[in-house]
Amino acid sequence: MRTRDIVRATRRKFAGSLLLSLFILSTATAMIALALLLVDVANKGAPWLSWHLVTNYPSRFPKQAGLRSALLGSIWIAGLTGAICFPIGVGAAVYLHEYAPKNRLTSFINLNIFNLSGVPSIVYGLLGLGLFVDLLALGRSIIAGALTMALLVLPTVIVASREALAAVPEGHRFGAYALGASQWQVVRRIVLPQALPGILTGTVLAMSRAIGEAAPMIAVSALVYITFDPTSPLDRFTVLPIQIFNWVSRPQADFAGLAAAGIIVLLIVLLALNATAILLRNKYQRRVRE
Amino acid sequence: MSNLAIETKALGVWFGKNHAVHNVTLEIPVNRITAIIGPSGCGKSTLLRCFNRMNDLIPTAQVEGVVLLNGENIYERDVDVSQVRRRVGMVFQKPNPFPKSIYENVAFGLRIEGVNSKSEFDSIVRRSLESAALWDEVKDRLNDSAIDLSGGQQQRLCIARALAVDPEVILMDEPCSALDPQATAKIEQLMGELKESYTVVIVTHNMQQAARVSDRTAFMYLGELQEYGPTQQVFENPKNELTERYITGKFG
Amino acid sequence: MAYAVRRGPLRKGHGEKPSERIIHHLLFLSAVSSILVLFAILATLAYQAIEFFEEVSIVEFLTETRWTPLFQPQYFGVLPLVAGTLWVSFIALVVAVPIGLGSAIFLSEYSPDRVRRVIKPVLEVLAGIPTVVYGYFALTFVTPILMGIFPDMIVFNALSAGLVMGIMIVPMVSSLSEDAMIAVPQLLREGAYALGAKRHEVATRVVVPTALSGIVASIILAMSRAVGETMIVSIAMGSTPKLTFNPLESMQAMTAYITQISLGEVPFGTLEYKTIFAVGIALFAIVFIVNLVGYYLTKRYTELYSGL
């Protein structure tokens, strides 16, 4: 072999190793970042974890401050959001997958759903502020927040539901039609029962997103000192991310620790919701074994 | 009462620009087994699906001509398609039991009709399963999932399900092609029993099966009905040269 | 045999039963609601923005280099906010594209299954973390470190926010690029190997170019997310709108301004209230343009390689 060939071969090998190292480094960086984040949060937040954190209302004094109103507000919002976007999202998905003719209106609707999922969440907050809080005079209430959130996560529910509907084998529909079932009977008795776990998974994931989003809720509810338990959808409210944001924004070091503790609570709630979604998905996969 | 279960006149089917079935005029006699054979893509399944208007479910499909069910044209404008499909049942190539219990599968057609008396359900489910030669195998586990049955059992379940709504005609679209020989034999035997009370039309790519079970055979090629007559005559003495070539295995 | 189901008449009235029709319409309404949402967004933004532009000229909005609606004298130039947003998004992309693409290549072309099964969930967790947590991380962890490296740096700056935002959008770049790369037919790789190419050459000269439209789409999507992100910039970046080319200075992003005003419960109908809608519409326009550019870029790349 000539020197030139040897040099080329060595250079190629070197390039290969270098690139591989870079690729591994990239992947590792992402994982290290996550690890640093979690460790830091756990570190700073653990000393502040206590029952008081969950049962107390916010306060100027770090040692007495708690997440009670924020936690309740988050639960209210998540629940109402789920309740609102479940029927609309499933209805839209059923129409688009089972009924819609292949025409321009349908393409437009599909394109639209795709566009909507790219709109920044703060813009949904402005929509909620202008439409629900101001125009429909719902005030800065839980229902205004839930409606806003429902619009934000609606595309998620629609997409997840469509996937669940598409996963139902065509043969089942044909079998039902061949027995004389009408279109709605096929949907109601054959398609929806099979698609339901997948649809519920999508809804739970949407609710999980509703809990983690701060921006739209800030626009709708603003920053307010809530020291009561909300009892009706017309009450004012705050949510976990807003409370965390509030604490992070304060200069005192104690509040940084509180914020970290609040983050731990938030992550636990999200973990619980996502675990539920995964359990639902597994139940679904077990049901459809052929 | 006529002795023709189904009659077609100048029946044609298009899928967009694809002319899948040309000008088919056919008479299906009552209480007989009629087989439709032909090479892949000849239009036999498409023709079969005209008899219960399943082609309606395909957006690009267009049907012209007339299909008479016991003398009435099922393609008239104001016909209730659900009723057509109850009177003309269908069994598919790949068994497609619903992911429900055996009992609920058979009862499905009755539920959507609005039947709600448990005793009616029980007796009809039992009679349908008996007619489909499946009762003895499943009578103790009616609430088990239908998906757990073997392929042959699932197909007999699908037959029972179709029988439960008391059809006049049973269409079978290559019902045994996904089954092993023993299951196939059971279904072929069942067909012989079914023709006493129902009319059976079967599409099959298996010529020997057509020769074994059917009374009349129709041979289709490239969407046209090439030959139609008593099975023995079609197989032993085909009038059409194409039929003869297909039967002797020269193509398809 | 007497069956329960009597053979009904074949004929009945035209079309669907009335109850079926109602259901059909309800379902249609649900689907159409998604279009209504888009119109509602545009209408709400436009309504307030139009009122805003009756008091403030569009020319000032688009060309003035100062944004001081809360102080006297009031200047309403949106450029400082746009600059803030673009700066932090740029930094985020500089971080996210190499890391995201590198991970994607590693996952799709190199990593054994066992390793993949560990890394993918990690990326999914990264994607699921609420942005307020990232904001916290930026302010309390990253910023002190940066301040140690750059002694001139102040607490609220774009670099810190941009770095963390970059980490936040890595999963988006990574998983979408990976999907695009996995979709490249194995046949292409085998052809290259058969010509004597090494794995890194197959990855960079065959797979990535073929998957380019998907990769570009993922980057566009990530940029769109970065532009619209709110919490990280509100917490870590600052609230002093400034048109500057130095990322170590304090700036304000468009979304952070909207948050700042919203927190204060500004009374409805005031000029300050309307500014958030004007900025909102500008934000919407930028995201729309980014998505449009992305759409055309992906179309172009798809055509270039559509011969495959």
C-alpha cells in the first residue's frame, strides 16, 4: 500500500472515532443535564418537604408557606379541562376518522389541527383572557382557566383519539356492517369500546400537560394571593406552576428552597398521572391480542 | 315465490376508473350452494359484495345495474341497507370475531335490532351456534372471549353470528383460505348442512373446493362472467375455452 | 323457525334515520370547533391589537428601538422584545441542534438496543418536565456557574436562559430527527456499506442527507417552540427590554413581557393592557413565518431527494 492510501485510511478511521465520540458526548450531555437538574431540585427541595408544605396556604414567611391553594387549583383545572376536552376531542376524532368525506373542508380541518398545536401557549392565554375572562365575563375564574386549557390541549386529545380509532382493525367494522349495523352503531358498539383505553390515555396525558403549563394560567388568573380552598368553578384560583414561579422570583434564598420543594410536588403529581396513562395503555395492549 | 334467491342484471362496478365488474347477469338459485371462481383480481369478491351492498362502504365504488333479492331490487333509492344486510349475511376471508364474549358476538345482530329479552337471546344464540356446528365446543364457556378460539372455531362463530339474524342468503368470501385442512373440512361439511335452510354463495380461489361443495359454479375472468352452470358440467365439460384453461391449471 | 328478528320491509324513507343525523351533525360540530379556535385566537388578538394601533402607529411599533410602555416617556417599539426573543432562541438552537442531532445519529445508527432502551425514556422525561422547572434550573443553577465564568455577567441574562432552553428542546430535535433517520430504507445503508463506506460515513453522507427534510422540520418545530416559550425567559432572562448584540446583558423576550404585564392584573381596556395583544400578534406572526419557512424548506428537501 502507498503512503497516500495509508494516510487516507488512518484519517478515515480517526474521523470515525472522532464523530462517534461527538455523538456519544451529545447524548451524554442531555442525560447529564437531566441528572444535574433532578439532583439540584432534590437537594434544595428536600429540606422543605413536609406536610405543612401541602396543607398551608402561601405566606410571606417561608417557614409557614404552603401549596394548598395551588394544589387544589391544579386539581380543579386538570379535572375540568379533561371533562371539557374529552367529549369535544373524541367527537372531532370520531367525525374525522369515521365520517368525514375526503374533501377540502376535511383537509382544512386536519391542517388546522396541526397548526394549532404550534401556537405558543401564552397566545392561548391571551385568547382566554380576551374571550373568557373579558368578553364572556367569566372573570379570572377556574372555569375560564379550564376552558383556556381545554383549547390548548384539544389537538393532543384529537390526535391521540384518532390514533386509537385507527388502531381498531378494519375487519371488525366490516363484520358489524355486514350484520346490518348503522354507522353510529358500528362506532358506538364496536369501534369506541376498543379505542377507549387509547383515548383515555391521550386524555390523561392532556391533563398532565394542563397541570404543567404556567403561561396560559398566568394570563387568565394573574398572580394572586389565594388563601382559601376553591369551592366553585367561578372562584379565583392559582396553580402549582404559578406558585413555583412566584417563589422562584423572590430574592430570599429560603424561597428558592421552597420553590424546589414545590417542584418536587409538581413532579410527583405528573409522575402519578403519567403512570396512570401508561397503565391504561398496557391494559389496552393486553385487550387486543389476536 | 320464485326459486331465485338473487338475480343480477347487467351488473357493473367501477372503482374510480377501474372497471372491476362488467355486465354480469346471473341467477342464484334458492337452497343451493353457488361457487364463484376465477384467478386473482377477476372481480369475484367485488361481485359478491354487491349482493349485500358492502361495496357502498368504499368511497370510490360505483355500481350500475340491478340486483334482485327475492324479486326486489336492493339498489333502489329508498332501500334500507341495514335490512338488506340482515337478509344477506356475510362471512369474511379472515375470521373477524369482535373482541367480546362468544355470546355477545352471536347476539350482536340482535342487539342492534333492539331485541332485549334475555330468553330470546339465549335461545337464538344456542340455535345459531348449533346450526354452525359450534355449540358443543363452546356451550360451557359462552362468556369467554371469542379471540381465544382457534381459527376454525372463530370462523364458525362468524357463521353463527350471521345466522342469528335469520338471513335468506349467506355470502362467504374465501372462508377457508386462512384455515388449516381440518378446519376447512368442518366448514365445507357445515355448508352442506346450511343449504337446506339457506342459500349459500361462496367465492373461492380453490377449484377443488368449488368442485366438492357447490351445485352451480360461475367462472369469472377480468371482471366478466365467462361461464355459469351446474358444477359438474362446468368442470367436466366447460363450454368456454378460458374456463377450460383455468380449470386445467394453465393460468391463475 | 320463529326468530325474534322479523324480516322488515326493504323500503323506507330516504337517507339516515333522524337520530343518526343528529349524531352526525354533533360530531361534525366537534370537528369544526378546531377551526373556530383558530379564528377565535386571531379575532381576539386582532380586536385588541387594532385598538392598540389606533393609539400607537404601526410604524413606531415596527421601527422604534425602545420599548417603555410602563414608563414616561412611553416608547412602543417592539424591536427590543423581538431581539430578545430571537437571541435566546438562537442560543437555544446552537445548543439543541448539535446535541439533538448527535443523539439522534447515535440512537439511530450506532447504539445497541439495550442502550437505546435507557436513553429514550430519559429523553422522554426531559420532554415532559414543565418549563417552570427549567426556569428554576436556569436561575438557581446555571446562572451562578456562568457568573463564575464571566465575571461581568449579571444575574438576569440571555445566555443562561438560552442554554437551558436549548436543553429543553433537545428531545424535540432528537426524536423527530431520529424518526426521520429510521425511515431511511436499510437498502440505502447496505448499498453504501457494500461500496466500502464506514459507519460514520454512512451516517453522515447517506442517512442524514436522505433524512434531511425530517431533520429540518424538527429544527423548525424546535425553533417555533423556543420562540413561544415563556417560563424560562420570564424567570431567568430579565425584564429590561434592550436592543443589544451582547447576550450577557439583560434583555426581555416577547413572551416574558406578556407574562410581566399579566401578573400585574392590568385593568382591561387600558393602553398597557392592549400592548400584550399587540406583542401577542407580533409573536404569532413570527411563529407563523417560522412554520411557513419550515414548510417550504421541507418541501424543497423532499423534492431534492424524492428520486429515492
